[in-house]
Amino acid sequence: MAIYDTEEEQLEQLKKWWEANQTSLIAGVVTALVLVAGWNMWQNHQTNQRSQASQMYQQMLESAAKDNSESTEKLAERLPTEFASTAYANYAHLQLAKVKVQKGDLEGAKAVLKQAIQTAASEPLKHVARLRLIQLMLATGQYEQGLQLIAEVDSAKAEGFSASYDELQGDLYVALDRIDEARSAYQSAIRTGQATPLTQFKLDDVAAPAVAPTAAN
């Protein structure tokens, strides 16, 4: 570092440095202020969005509780459109699919669930939407399509949902009269330790018939 003999020399050097760099320094300060202001505005916007989405979601739940399917459907359609960046949009997709099923519009419900799988922000929400879609495929005879959807699941990301996938796989195999494969699927579900009691009943229904002992000569 340069050492100056007098304070006057130091001040003179500082003056020259300021004259040479003031424009870039001021520009840097202004840029920083703009960035901070922009970030704060964005944060406030996000907070407002979440608050409004929460209010609309609550209205949707209240309509559903009152069995007001028309109001529930309208709110469930508005949420993903107006607040697509919030988690409430994903929950609205699930509710909208439920309303469509109640109205008998199974194909419409499938379309909504497919969209939910594509747009869900979290893996658990994707699994919930996918499982409901597979259930609809089972109900509408799309057995092979349901099995294909299960085959595409990344098992490493399906923790907590494996038993549900295995049970549904078993149901699809039963519908296709592929009993041995259904039995294996139900057994796999039970081995996870997370299967429902109903899975055991299903396994019992497809249990291999006992071989009668051969009479001794």
C-alpha cells in the first residue's frame, strides 16, 4: 500500500480516486437498491398470492362441505388458473377431480388428475394424484394403462406409497384374470408393513388352492 507523507497527499489521492470511480460506485449502489426493492416487492406479491389462494381454497372446502358441487367446481377451476404458483392449485386439482367423479364425468376427472401429476410441486401430491388416476382406470376398464402407469413410478421416490401401488397392481391383475401376478402383488404390499387390512382379504381371495393329499395305496 502506498504511504503518503502528508494528509494533504492522502486527501488528494482520495479525491482523484473518487473522481475516477464515482460513476460506477453510484451505479452499483443504485442497482443494489433496485434489486432490494424488487425482491421486497416480489416477496410481498408472493405473500399476497398465498393469502388470496388460501382464502379461495377455504371457500372451496366450505362449498364442498355443503355439497354445493357447482360452487366447488368453479372455485376449484379458478384456483389453478389464478394462483398456479401456489400449492393450493394442486389441492384444487384433486378436489376438482373428486367433483367430476361425483358428477359421473370420469374422463374429465382423469384429465384433471393427469394435469395434477404434471404440475404438482411435491412428490407426495404427484403420488396421490397418480393413485387416484389408476383407480379411475381400474373402474373404467383401462387395466393395461393402469399397469403401465404403475410401471413408470420411480420406486426410489415412492416411499410411503409402495403398498398402495402394489395393492392397486394386484387389483388390476385380478381384473385381467392374471391371478398368480395378483397374488404376488398383494404379498408385496403386505411385506411393506403399510398395507391395509383389506389387502389381506384380497390375498385370501386369490390364494392358491390347497392340493388334496394323495390317498395311500
